Amino acid sequence: MVNGSGNRIKSLKDSSPKKKGNAFLITNLRNIRYMTGFTGSNGALLISGAGDFFFTDFRYKEQSAEEVKSCEVVISKKDFFGFIIKFINKLNLWKILLEDTIQYKDYARVSKHFTVSTTTDLVENLRSIKDQDELKLIKEAIRRAESAFTSVKAFIKPGITERAIANRMEEKLKQEGTEAIPFDTIVASGKRSALPHARPSEKKLQRGDLVVVDWGAECGGYFSDMTRTLLINGEGLDKKREIYDIVLRANSMATRKVKTGLTGAEIDDAARGSIRSAGYGEYFGHGTGHGVGLDVHEKPYISATATKLTLSSGMVFTIEPGIYIPGLGGVRIEDMVVVSGEGTGEKMTTLPEELETIW
Amino acid sequence: MVNGSGNRIKSLKDSSPKKKGNAFLITNLRNIRYMTGFTGSNGALLISGAGDFFFTDFRYKEQSAEEVKSCEVVISKKDFFGFIIKFINKLNLWKILLEDTIQYKDYARVSKHFTVSTTTDLVENLRSIKDQDELKLIKEAIRRAESAFTSVKAFIKPGITERAIANRMEEKLKQEGTEAIPFDTIVASGKRSALPHARPSEKKLQRGDLVVVDWGAECGGYFSDMTRTLLINGEGLDKKREIYDIVLRANSMATRKVKTGLTGAEIDDAARGSIRSAGYGEYFGHGTGHGVGLDVHEKPYISATATKLTLSSGMVFTIEPGIYIPGLGGVRIEDMVVVSGEGTGEKMTTLPEELETIW
């Protein structure tokens, strides 16, 4: 349940030009959850001068009655979009704004009946600024994530498989209260740690391995996303320690740079410039970070292309520079940061960041 | 990894009219997995007279090299769709077929540069017929699911919460080898069992409760989907036993009806008619079944509206009638069925279906 979702429809309406016949049809499920509190897998939200209506199907009759308080719930007959089109017709609405993330087939159907235009990121932009209720949920998701990691760390040792660690992590995340694990936990060791999106394999951890663990928790629909990299004691660790220190410095440079009014690209450049000047620029191939909320990847994006996005108080995002050297291994250190009321970056994650060499 | 995906691009090309300048751009990730074996979260597949190309980004460089053998892999620069559009331009292709499930914003971008048309379910239709390799993976997914259920059943008793049972199930599914749990396990007891899509709550199981457990496993990307309903001993169980028997009979009627050439609607009618004639028609509000494969809900759909879909050998789907009585509880019995080479329905699930009254 999203707290305060009751006011969000009103805010959106107040901020939009009101014209007779105009309506906004929201189809992105995470946007619907944000606007109404509905957590099911099928729905659409119509916001219009002729009233606000949430559509879902038979399966969610009881659930939608419990969750959706800010507008009327309508249970559709079969053929969901056909039902909605007829419903809009009866309301004498003729100009429909759609999200540009809608599937083409649904866009095509609606546009046969009405004058259609599309919008980009209208609700996503609202979602990128978190209110106090949302920050509380994200903080609890982070607490669950950190508690699970602390418990699983004792289990990480030479001879155990990546898959076993990932399974243990997901058990702990559930035990901590996470209902929906936001993404499959990444555990990548040795050479495999050089794959930024490796999936846990049957590979056993070995001495000298870098071990990248990237995991998320959830609370009330809001996610956390963190990465820590451990080092297992062994031979020839100098270069691994060197790249760890470079990544840690880049993480710190980017975090300290965070300030309202700066662009995502400027924050990205703080991390990227730091790694580049250490001589490892070509080994950092992904963006520096991304927003986290009802989606685990959402606005704001902290990357070289984010030249138009300026930071505002209430934005929550990751800072996650990394260096990935084929054949040697990789390091990523990912924290979550919120832009505070004072306009600076506050780290939300509390786990230590210094390199831990285990065993 | 999908076995045999190497031949699928060739089959699709052989079955399509070849015209100079024509290309098919596949953007649905499950369709891409089916066609190429790629399991990551970003990609597009271009099939054309000028060659076949799989596009992904930096994060999946190593993974795509391992997984995609049937066409050339191209790692895109930033702005994924912009890169693909330029690439297509250089190949002198001008007529692009898109899937109608593509997001409108991507459709709009591509259609600015090329003559675009859309197709419905082109790859989905191929996917609805499983080959021997795919059936093996689905059978293993079912084995994992059944083994997990058998183990968790001993844990189901009065006083334990729905959530604890669901967590235990997901632990067992992982231990059995499931990498990606296809959907959140449903455990719904007592009155909550009347909600077909209830999520596990902190409600404790009580004497006399019907307990619906709906869970899935996975193997090599292929899913299973099953439901069993248990009854906890207590008072006043007659009506609960009665609806169980009616649902079981409906399940059996539909399964025995399965035959190549019949429509999904005819199979649905066998289950629905059976429940209707017992006087409970209004309490069975969802379709009788759905295909299962790389998606947990895919073609063929077994519902009243599936009047155009005819069954073919190799199709795999669920039969899952249910009766849901508000205030009393619900029963659903869900099996997986394959249309055999002889053209009849073979049950793939092996767990007993008779009502088990526990404790």
C-alpha cells in the first residue's frame, strides 16, 4: 500500500490543464500503484473531468476494493481495453492522453476511437521525488537488505557456490519481510566478477577471488539496491586491492558531488573522471547510478547522457561505479543516496565500504 | 539456454516471404530468448535478407557471446534504439515489421525512419508448440515443483502463517534448482482462499480452513504452474468437500476433452458446463487455463473467448477450474496438460488430486 496515494490523483489534476472532453489514461502498473495504491497485475486508471476511474478485472475485485480509495473502482468485462473504450465513450470524453510506454497494440485500439496524444514520463517525474512516507519505506527496505547481507556474510567462504550464497541471501531477504525480491541476487566471483550482470553459477569460491554481491530488498512496494565486493584471502591481491580503492574513491567523489541543481551527467562525471584519471576509464562501461523506488531502475538516471536532468530534494538514487577487468575480476560498490532537504547528498546505506578481506 | 534455438531463426525465415529491404525486428525478450537463447534483460533481434543480428548493450557482452550462436551479436552504443535505427539504415533495409507488443515510444521512433507494419503473436504462435527439448525442461520444472510441494506439505498445519508457508515453498523451489521463480507463491486460507489471486498474509491457518497453494518452478527458462487445495480438519466441512468434488470433476472433464482440432473455448466449456450444472457457475469467474512455457501465461488460452484457437500436438497448458465462495472459501485444482503426438491430452502433473484433509 502506498501511503498518501489518495492525494496524488488530485495533485496531478490540479497541475494539468482542465479541458472538457480530455482524459489521461494511465496503463503503467507502477504508475498506477503510485497513483492509487493498487498492487495487482492488471489495471488502468482514467483521470478526467468526467470523473476518475480505476479499471481492473474479476480476479482483483476484493483486492482493489481494499486498496483503491481515491477513485471509483470498475470491474471490467472480458476484453479489458474494449471495455474501457466503451466506458470512455459513455463519458463523452474524446481526447485521450496516453503514456508512451503503452504497448503499440493498445495505443492502436484506443486511437481508433479517440483523438490520442502521448506523454513521456509524466507520472515517472512525480515519482522521482519521494515524500516522507516513501522515504520511510525505502529506509526499511535498506534495513532489510543490510540485515540480510550481514547474516549471509558469515556464510561466504572458499568452496561454497555462488548459487548457494544467492539462495541464502534470498531466504534471508524474505525472512526480513521482503515480499517481492526486486531482482535476482547477483553473486559473481573470480573472473566472473568482471561480468557486471553475471548470474549466480555453480562456480565455487576460491582463494584470491573478488566476490561481487548485488542484491535488493523491498518494503511496501519500495525497493533497495546495493552492491558490496569482498576479497577472499590468497595470493597476488595487489591489483585487486588497487582497483577496489579506485572504485571506492569514485563512489565517494560522486556522492560528495551530489547537490540540487546539478545534472545527473555532472554526478556521473565525478565518478567517471576519478576512474579515468586512475587509468581505468575503459573498464567502467555502465552509468554511475539510477533512481530507486517502486521500480528498481527509475528516474533519475545518473549517467553521461543525463545532461537535462537536474537533481531535486527528495530524489533517491544509487551511486555504483565499478571496474571490470576481463580475466582478473571486477569491483562494484553501490550505495543509495537521497538528496536531502538541504540540497546535498545523504548516504542512506550504512554498511561499511572499506574492503573486507575474508578468510 | 534454449536448446535448438539455432534453427528457429532459419525456420522463421523459411516460412516468411522474402523481399528485398524487408526486415523483422523482435523486441519481446521472451521471444528473443526463444529465437536466440539470450537470457539477459536488454536486446533486440533483427531478421532480414541482409543478415540476422542480435543487439544488446555493454553489460551483456560476455553473456551474449556465450548464449547467442545463431546470428551475429552487435554491442550497441548508448541510445539503444537510435543505434539500431542507424544500423538498419546502413543495411539498406526500409520496410520493418515490428511486434505489436512493442512500446509505443519505440514504435514511433522506428516509424519515423522506415515503413513500419506490425504483427500479432508471430513468434508467440511458434512458441505455443513445444518440441522435445522444451518438453523435457517443462517436465523437470514440474518435477522440481512437485518435490518442493511434497516437502512443504509436512509444514502446513494450524497456527502457521500463509507467509511462512510461501517462504518455505520458495526456499525449496530454489533448492530444487529453480533459478527464477515465475510468480509469487499464493497461499490463501479460510475466507482468503476465495480470492483467486490472494497474496500470502500473516493470517494463521485455522481448523476447517481450505488452503489454496498455487506455485511455479522453472528449469532452463521454462516454467511450471500448479495449484493444490488442502482442507484442515475441523467442523462443518460438508460444503467445502462438495465444492472440492465439483472442481475436481470439472478438471477431469476438461482434461479428458482435450483433443487436437478442438478449440480452447470447447475445453473451457467442458469445465464451465460441469460447474454450471452443479449450480456454481457464478463462482467460477476466470478462464479454465493458459499455456505455459517461457512465460507462465502464454498461448494457448483455454477460455470462453478462445473460439479461434485450435489445439495442436505439442501444446502445453494448465487446466485450473475453481469455485470461490465469498465468506466460505475457495477451491482450485490446477494441472498441466500436454497435447500428445496422438492428439489427446496427457496430464504432466503427477501429484494426487483427491482432497487431502490434514490434521
